[in-house]
Amino acid sequence: MPVVKVLTAGIGEANLRDLDVYRERGGYEQFRRAVTEMKPAELVDLVSRSGLRGRGGAGFPTGRKWSFLPNNGRPRYMVCNCDEAEPGTFKDHMLLEETPHQVLEGILIGTYAIGSDHAFIYIRGEFQHGYRIFMEALAQARAAGLVGENLFGTGYSVEVTVHRGAGAYICGEETALLNSLEGRRGEPRLKPPFPAVKGLYGEPTVVNNVETLATLPHILRNGAEWFAAVGPQRSPGYKIVSISGHVKAPGNYEVPLGTTLRELLAIAGGPREGRNIVAMQPGGGSSACLFDEHLDLGYDFDTMAANGTMLGSGAIVYFDDTTDFVEAARALVRFYAHESCGQCTPCREGGHWLEVTLDRICNGGGLDSDIDMLVAVSHQMTGLNLCPLGDSIEPFLASVVKRFEPQFRSKIRRTQREAVPV
Amino acid sequence: MTVDGTPARDFAAVAARVEPVAQDLISQYPPAGARSALLPILHEFQNVEGWLSPEALAQAALWVDVPLSVVESTASFYTLFHRRPVGRYMLQPCRNLSCTLNGAGEILAHFRERLGIGHLQTTADGLFSYEEAECLAACDRAPCMQVNLEFVYDLTKEKVDALLQAMRDGTFEVAPLPQTATPGASWQVAADSGKRSPGAVGVSNPNDPGGLGDASGVAMIERLAHDPYPIEARPTNERLVRDGTARLAAPSSNHTSEH
């Protein structure tokens, strides 16, 4: 089994929330080394060479994202995105609660690397427990002289501000997050300008995922080559995969990218007794389904993209042969309809109508023509919105309708028969 | 006195308690970003009062120096902000994919039956508010829920019964929310404010999603089609603001050279 312990090392064994425990294990040593021995440009170069790609969903190369910041003498900001809400994803939740110091060290290294002195962490409103844990960790780090002014006597100062969200999936989108951080409605902004040019308060800003930043201390400790050597060349490194659905041992498992979906299934305990896996959603709620014939694909950014889906946030939901895919589609469509911010008409109206259509299919009012309409409406919503939320329904819905069309047809007939005449 | 015997709320005392926290929050953001403290300040008010009262919104607007309408608009965007009083226990079981695959449907039905209320409603005794929530990022321990934003994992019907009983007995491990006003049947602000834009007067419900069979969309199109006053002849708000008059200015001949 290729399970590894890099970011997840020590979780469940030691109280990593305690600063002393974290430091005994080498914690903050890489931050100290970065600030005292390295120039920011060296760090950007190191991370670029490691091939690290963003762990939040888009998979954009982290080093390149950092290099987009203009040299215009303006203040710069680092924003850590901990608004994890992609259906099926629960890795940042774990990192925040179990290893808050690792997250903080990653934020500090990233902030120094982009030449900033002010970092923000946007924590999902529902993570009240994680928020308290992180605040405690931040207070410990501040008291120990790891956050604040003139760190390690180098003259470098850094401030970290913790910002709580208040219940909005869309705030995981980076420009919506910046609006929310500025005290506005969490509505995505038109891009360009990208945050690297005009982000928080109109200044150059980098938004990085929790796991991306938490990986930085390990890349510093072991070197870019160590990270780049793991897994496929263009999609290297270790990744925490959140596995849930119809498996015996759902959980977060850290593996090298390129591990196959079959191996990941086995790592999560395999299918339930007497059941077979018929489908899996490999990259969170916004990704298209793969099916049993795809189990031997390697789990990495490029292989997933080449097969019409995505690695996304690294969340795999496995479905076995008992699954009612109409209900599964309804749960996800309802989610996207609920979470649409309402700015763009295709997303706001399309999501609503898909939800209404799925509701009537499940409640006895469905028509055979509804099946084509589900595919058509979800397709018409796609590509016409400011942000990817409106594009997120089609992949899953279209892929399961195509594959399990008989289930949708029989559901329409069965619920029609069972419906109470009005 | 409120129904449960606690003293009537004194907003001045609430504001005095929140103010030092609010000023500290504002100081954590760059000087240009005082408005950033809005969400944290609203969280703080909700921690103290259990909901966001109109007075709290108005006070927050003063502190971060934005209009009250903007604060209301912002607060209304976020589902964790309650603009009406809620129950002592906010019950939020997840209804998203991984929980659905692991039996959330039965758990939700069980909650509805045991509480006698549905999605976005509060029990008559003001003890429970119920909302079916979206993915809570705890799919490995599905079905899961939050009670006053604290996680409860691996739900079963028996576990639901036990935790509801513990809340009724006052022995549940998560503290109840403060409650400075008696909650109504729902904390949702009515979608229809009763106010109508000129084009929507006489329309049944302008918030109705519209479409076939819904009168509002049809009525509005009828009105536009038969309106004797052409739309393009109306001064827009933008023009009113720009030139300060209600008259339509003639397009300037040197329009392009201004830019």
C-alpha cells in the first residue's frame, strides 16, 4: 500500500496542536531557515522546481502563481484559503484541527516567499472548532516570537490575520473569497485582473490552499528534487486524498500522485461486503464521474484531465451497485442551486430549474423528456458564468445520466405509479 | 421580561460589550480595510445575542463606516447569519452527497418527525431550529451534523434521539445559544418584502422564479410590451447621479475625446 506520512505525520500519535511538540519534531525550523538564510526569489525558484501544483482544485503550479506578482512596490498579501466546502473534501478540515502549526508555518513561508508582510487565513464559518484551535496556535507562535516584528533578528516582520467566513460555498472561489475578506457579499469578480495583479484591497495578492501551503515546509526540508521525483513528472508529489461514499474505511489518506483508483479503493478498506463499485467521482462535487473500467487509472492531475474529469480538491466518492444515481444527482444539483451567488443568470436560473426537474422526477411528476432536458440545461449553463460554479453541475449530471439512463427512466415510471393522485 | 424569564434585552449593554472586540478586530486589518472587520463583528454580535438584531446591524454599520443597507445586503448573503431569533440549538444535519450515500435521508426524515418541523423552521418552544445543511467537510464520518456549529459525527436514529433528549434535559455537551428575543416559526426573512418596483405593481410575487405557469414573469412582459412610456426615454440612476438632474442629457458631440 503506498500510503505515506508527510503532511499527515504524527496525526493521531502526538498532540501537534502544542507548539513544543511541533517544534520537537522540527517545526518552524524551515521557516527560520527561509527567513535567515534564503532570499524570497530563491524560495519561489525552489517551489517552481518542485513542480508543486495547487491543492485547492485548479491545480495551478504554485511557483508560477507566485511569479506573476508585479514588482510595483505596492503592498502584497498572502491569503490562505481554508474555506473548504467542496462536496466530499475534508482534508483542510483535518489539517486545520490536527496540525494548525504546520498550516501556520506554511503560511509564514509562503508570505515571506512572495515578499509580503501580511497574511490572512480565511476559515470557513462552520469550522468553529478549527478556528479556536488555530487562534490558540497563532497565540502560541506569537508568544514564541515566530509571528510579529523583527523575526530572528533579521528585521523581517509579519502579521497574520484570521478571518472567519459565514456560510457560503462560493467564497472558496478566490475572488469571491477576497470580496468576503473585504467585508462584502461573497460574489466572484470578473477576471482579469487576476488577484496577482489586483487582489485584496486592489493590491497584488496570492490565494493558496491550506494543503498547498502546508506542503511548503516539507519541500524546504527535503528539497525540490525530493518532491519532484514522486509520482508523474508533470503532476508530482504527495497528496492527501479524502475518500468517502461506499467504502469500508472512509478517511484522509496521503499517497503519491499517480496511485491508481483501484489502489485508493483498497486503501479505504474496499467496497462494502458483497458489493461492487460501479462509479466514482474523483475530484469533488464539480467533477465528472468515472466508472469501473477506469479503476486502473493513475490518480493525478493530467490523467484525470485526459479522461474528461479532474483531480480537483482530491476528494474521491465511490459509488457501489446499490446507488440511486437520481438521488445522488439531486443532492449535488440542490447543492449548486443553493450555493449559486445569483450574479450570473445561467447559474442562478439553470441550477434552480435542474433542482425543480429532479424533484419532480423523484416525486412522481417526471416526464421522459426531462432526461434530455437535464443534460441540455446543464450544458447551456456551462461556460457562461463569471466563475466555475455554474459549470460545476454538468460534469457529474451529464456523466451519470449518460451512464445510468435506465435508472432515471425507471425512477420516472416508478414514482409516477406511486404518486398519490391529486 | 421575555417569555423564559430572562431580563428584557438591553442593546446598549450588548453594544458596550462588543465594542472593544470590534475595535480590536478593525485594528487587525490594514487602515484601508476597516470594512473587512464587518463579518467578524457580526459574528461577535451573534455570539452575544444569538442572532443579528436590527440594532446590531446598525451599530456595525457605524463602526465600519458603511451604509446600513450595505450591511444588510452583506449579512443577508451568508447563511450562518440569522437576521431573526433562532432556537437554543441550531441543528444542521448534512444533506449532501456522501451523507446521502450513507443514509442521511433517513436521518433527515427522523429529525423532521421527532421535531415536528421542517427545513428552516423553529419549534414552538423556541428550543430547536432545524436546517438541512450542505457538505460540512466531514464525509469520512457520515452522516454528520453540526449543533451550534460543533460537529456530531456518525449519526444514527438512536443517536439523534439521545442528543435531542440531552438538549431537552440541558445535559448536552454543546452550550445552548443565547436567546435575547423569542424566535418565530422561521428565522428566514420573508422573500417578498411587499415593496414593488414600478414595473412590478400588481404582480403576484416578483421573487417568484417565473417561467411557464407563473403569473409574475408574464405580467411584467405584458407591462413592458404595452407601456406607452418607452424604456429608453427614462433617465437612469447612473445619469441622475452623474449630472445631478432628472433630465436626459443630449449625447455630447466630443464624447470620445473626454476619455
